[in-house]
Amino acid sequence: MTDQKQRKAVKLSDYEPPAFEVETVDLHFQLTEDCARVRTRMHLHRADGVDLHEPLHLHGEALELEALYLDGQPLAMDDFLLTRQGLSIERVPDRFELEVHTLLRPQDNTSLSGLYRSGGNFCTQCEAEGFRRITYFPDRPDVLSRFTTTIEADRQRYPVLLSNGDLVDSGDAGEGRHWVKWVDPWPKPSYLFALVAGDLHCHQDTYRTRSGRDVQLEFYVEHENANRTGHAMESLKKAMRWDEDTYGLEYDLDTYMVVAVGDFNMGAMENKGLNIFNTQYVLASPETATDADFEAVEAVIGHEYFHNYTGNRVTCRDWFQLSLKEGLTVFREQQFSEDMGSPAVQRIQQVRLLRSAQFPEDASPMAHPVRPESYVEINNFYTATVYIKGAEVIRMYHTLLGDAVFRQGVKRYLERFDGQAVTIEDFRQTLAETGGRDLGQFGRWYSQTGTPRVRVRDEFDPARGRYTLHISQSCPPTPDQAEKKPFHIPVAVGLLGRDGQALSLRLSGESVAEGTTRVLELTGSEQQFTFEGLAERPVPSLLRGFSAPVILEYDYDDDDLAFLLAHDNDPFARWEAGQQLALRVILRRVQGQASPNDSRQVIQAFQQVLEAPDLDPSLAAEALALPQEAYLAQHMDPADPVAIRAAREALRTELAQALASQWRDTYRRYRPEGPWRLDADHIAGRRLANLALGYLGATGAAEDNGLVQQQYHRADNMTDSLAALALLADREDEAAVTALDDFYQRWRQTPLVLDKWFRVQAMSRHPRVVERVQALVQHPDFDLRNPNRVRAVIGAFAQGNPAAFHDDSGTGYRLLAAHVIRLDAINPQVAARMALPLSKWQRYDASRQKMMKNELQRIADAPSLSNDVYEVVSRSLEATG
């Protein structure tokens, strides 16, 4: 275990501006098979107001320092202080040139941070603090510099040499080597630096901006993947056009490059002009990618491109402001995806992700505000709270201000702070000025931890035709904050008449009704809102569009929920009603309180959806999916994942058998005919048909089992193939064994598809799935050094298969802990993320709590524990049950 000095927390309250600015950085990389030598020449000056005696501090980790020059003069070892975290130089001039020579061994860098090797190629990942593993530098986001990068390498092994900006020169270096020079005209922090060197295929295209400039678009992939970049290229052009049309933002360099890397800790990285992507979010073809994969590629391509302004041109002052760039850019990505597809389906999927990933985080020892107050390891705060809840906060700005004012505010923000590193307050203040609003209270969304609860009760005065909503808010205490002040919460509501029609809304004191949805602004602990002119008691449609990331509490009865599922004109609220109805039935089963009428009501509601004359297949597929097990667990205290699965599967089987003929008809009607196409109708058809197939797989009928096998063997696309394989993976029969072996043999040489083979088994409902996972981690194709493969097996099992992971034997906990310890020595970032399921021990019964804490302690006792994993396990163990 590392010493306590390294465990010291970094605090937002301790922020101080940089003592030295770096005007320019000139990097020279000499790459060989054994090592990489980096020569860094930088021009620095002391910041205004900084004491003349302030020494220069540079960050540096895992580096071999070969030479150090100040204004051309070599420095001896006693001229500076060298530590494991960096170096310091006393008595430097106000302006000076510093030259640093470092030696790296990228082939040994399994952390995948800094400069490393992937598939024989060199690549970098510098966010958050990877640049300090390349050279000694003030590696912080508020130091912005202009970078020039020269790369020298063997011409045959590394014909492609890339970095940020524009290629300005190249030449022969002798002895079979060559060099290139890149200049980035835009100042950027070191975390946005990128380098790639390798033997790669380039897919080129051109995009003409609205001002008439031609931008060269280049996707670099390994040669065997040359035919799988077409969708990513089209997605990039869509994103560029959308950002011009929606926010008026035009790309600012002559070239935009994307490189797909097989070993990557994240999804992708927005390095200025040279995005480095996990292959998962670039490579796609009908044979190898599902519809969901195609949608994810489009979304992530858009996300990283949108960062060019919201993250690159304007960046964050410090890492506590991470959501400034990520929350805003995730929201812009969501808007893009909504415009490219079905807004309603996208919103449902966004909320499902928020509830399954972020709400549990808020209720765990790892809970933190959207802007954390402190951290031991910044990599641990690339979280659902910062990204997904951060995007919900931006969406609330959009809701409160309206689309036109919000876009105007973003434009003003980007113009005002172009080329600067700024704070969340800078963004909020700009929006407040633009909208003429006081948004001070709204800032609590960034500073307070936890998921607010919004409680609604109502009353109707038939004599006066007045309907009143009493809305209150609260937020439970969290380890870092005992008491919470009221949030500023937009609550979108609608009212439905008993005939199912949406009613026009007129608040008390208004003379004219305004629309069928109103946004009520809840700013106090409790407020009331009265609607007038109503002839009968309405059914309220609450939190429409999921207008705020809160837990809604209202005493709907089952009939009301069935009514909203059938009639609500807000797609999200309609879906939500069905989810709540199914959730109630499943939880009553778990608690032994179910009645025969429960199942009948859900069956009737599902039948209404299936037989609706105007059925939208994409929305129907969402409405007919039962709530996820992880979401169900949030409504039990303590949670019992095994009982939840049993109850959910029982309801699924009843729905399958009672509606078998409708499921078969739906499967036949909506399964697309003819060649595969990636269009809205075909995607929606496959989604609904495969959902129907999932229910048919639960009927137990030989005819339906045969349909599953038939689809697997006849599928001409990965969506249908994988949907059938996942159903077969739940079974123990020979057909399942044959299909799994066939899939493996067909795709064993295609890593991303092989990840799917691992994942469907790790997440299966197979009765001996724990044994299966134990075998998978011993499989020759399992590799702890590859994050995608780790996520496909260990992550899928621990996070996506709760009943198996939380098996009463505790085997799942022991398996996870053992691999976290092994992985920590290889890749601490990924190890820390894998450890997170154990951090939620408080949610379970005493027996499971004890076993989970035992495994957390086993990890904590491991020698040489990284800061990444230390922070997760120490915070988890410090929590009280």
C-alpha cells in the first residue's frame, strides 16, 4: 500500500491559479521498438502577481529524466528537486525556455495512460493526467499552450504519424526512418494532446462547411477493418452539419482525424483535431454490429465532435469543473440523437440509463455532487453523476429558458470565453444574463449530493372547478451532507380528462389556458399550484418528459396507471405509467402480497398496446419491456436480487403464455423482410420483433423454441443473430451449446464480436452462470490487459447480472475481488471501475453486507494498492450501514 502522503485529497477550496504560464510547447518524439525519447522545449513566463521566489513545479510520473536545460544551460541534479510526482526548480527567471529530455517505455505501459502500445501501434491518452507520463509539465487544464509536434519513426513499421492540428512538414530521417511536423494553432491544455504512430488504413472523405471551406475527414483503422468505417464517417458529417444548423458552430481546422484503438480505457477522447476512439465506437457493419451499436457509434462520434467547442475551445479551469464540458456535451449529444432518431425513444433510453447507473451512485458511499468538492484520484470522477446527471442539469436549463434563449446563451458563453479555462459559474451566469433570470438557487444542483424526492398530493373542488397540486421536495442526507436546501426543480405536468383527452391548462389568476403541458417551478420546500376551469377531477400526468432527475412520489392507483398507459399523450409519461404498473406487480410478488388481478391488469395493459391500431413499433418495444432488475432493486430495502429475478421471470412467463398468439403475430408482422437496412422503420421493426421473440422464448412451447433457433441460424445481421443467441444462452440444451460454439468459431478473430460472445454468457439467466463466468475468465481469449474484454466479462457479470452476482454463496463477490486485485497491478483505472458494485453493500441484507465488506477489506489489504482502487474501497468501508 502506498504511503499516506499520496492519499491526500485534492480539494476544490484549495484551488490556486497557475504560477507559470506555458506560451508554446515544441515536442520531438523519437519512437523505437524498445523505447520512446521525448524532447520538450517550452517557453514559460511567471503569471501576473506571482511572487518572484515561487519555484517552478512540473508534474511527472513513471518517467526517466535524461536531461534538463534552462535557457540552454544544462542543470545538474542538485539544481532541482526530483520526486515520484514531478520536479521543482528554484529561482527561475520571469521568462525562460526550459528543455526536458525524457525516456519512456510504451510497450510496458499497461495503464493505457500517457503514451502506450496497442496492436503494435503507438497512441496516447492524456485525459485526465496522462501527459505527465510523457514529459515533465504543468499538467493541469488551466494551462493552455500552442503545441508543435515532430514525430520520427521507422517508415515501414509506422508509415502513419499523427498529432494535433495541421501537418506542415515531413521528410526523410535516414536509416529507413521518416519524420513529420504538426502545428496546432489553437491553445489547448495538455490533456488534449494526442499522438498516433502505426501502419493504418485511412478512409478519407471531405466535408464542405456552410462558409464554403473543405475539411478533410480521415478515419484510421487497422487494415482488416477497412470496410467498417462507412457509418462512422456518415455520422461525423451528420454531426458537423447538425452543429452548424443548431448552434452555428463551424469546424475550425483543415483536417479532422479519428483513430480507432483496440486497447482504450474510455469510449473516446476529443483531442483537438485528432480524436482517439475505442474501436467499439467506430467499427460497424451489418454482420458485426447491432442496431444499438450503430446508434452508439453515431452518438459517440457526435459527442466527441461537439467537444471541439464545448470542451476544447472553451475548457474547464480545473477537474472539479469536469461536468462543465461533459454535462453540456452529453446534452448536446442527446439532442443530436433525438434529432437523428425518435425523440421519445431516445428520452426513455436516457432516463433508463440515469436510473440504472446514476441513481444507485447517489445512494452509495461513492455519492458526490455533479461538481465534487474533493478527490484522491480524478479518474474516479468520470462518473454517471458528472456525465449523465450533469446532462440532466443542462436539460433543466434548457427547459427553464426555452430552446431559443438556451442556444443564444451557449453562443454567448462560447464567444465570451473562447480560448479560456472557466468554471460552472461562468456558464450559469452567462445563461442567467441571456435569459434575464436569477439562476443562483439552481447552482445547488452542482453542489448538493443525492437524488431529490418530489412528493405530489392533490385535491379537487368540483363546485369551483379547481384542481390543486401540492408539491413538496426533500433530499435524503448523504455522508458528505447531512442537510439539503431546496433545489430549483422544473416539474412538467399535464391533466387528462376521463375520456382520455389532454386538457388545456389554466393556472389560478390566468385568463387564458396555455397548452396541455405546463412547467411548474418548484423552488421552496412545498408549494401549491391551482388549475381552474375543470369540469371533473382529472388524472394528473406528472414529470412529463422526465423534466428533472428526481424520484416522483404520487399515490396513483393501478387503474390510473393503466389509464395513463393507454391514453397519455406524453410518450415518456405513457411509458413510465407502464413501468410503474409492472414494478408494483413484481414487488408485490417479491413481498408475497400478489393477487390474481395483478397479472390480469398487466396482461390487459400489454394487450392494449399490442393491439393498438396506431402502434408505433419503436415506442411499443419500450412500453412492453419489463423494468430492469437493477431499477426494481432500488424500490426494496433491503434489496433481494434473487427474489426480484424470480418474480420478474414469473411475470414475464405469464405475459408470454397469456399473449402467445399476439407475440407470434407481432413477430411475423414487424420482422423486416428483404435485405438488411439501417433506417428507422427497419430498426423499429427489428426492435419490436426481437422483443416479441424474447417473450416467445419464455412460453416453453416447442414451436417458439424452434423460432429462436431458426432466427439464430438464418439471421443475416448481428442484431437478429445476437438477440437469438442471448435467448439460447439462457438454456441448457444442446441447441444452446451448438449455437454458442458456432458463434465463437465464426467470430473468434473479430475482437468486438467476440466481446459479445463473452457478454451474453456473463449476463445470461443460465442456472449455472457463476460457473460459466469462472470458466470464461480462464478462457484463452480472455485478457485482463484489454479493457473491452474485462468489461465484457467481469463488468457484465457484476453490473449486469445482479441475481447471479449476488448469489447467496458469495462466489460472485469473491470472483470480482480477486480480479480487481489482479487488475489493479495492470490498469488501476479499470480496476477501480470494476470494484464499484461492491461499494453498494448497504443496499442488501446482513449476510450479503458481511460478504461484500469482507471482499472490500481483502482488496484494501492487497499490497501496493493504487490510489484509484484505494479511494473506492476506503470510502466504501468507511460508510455505515
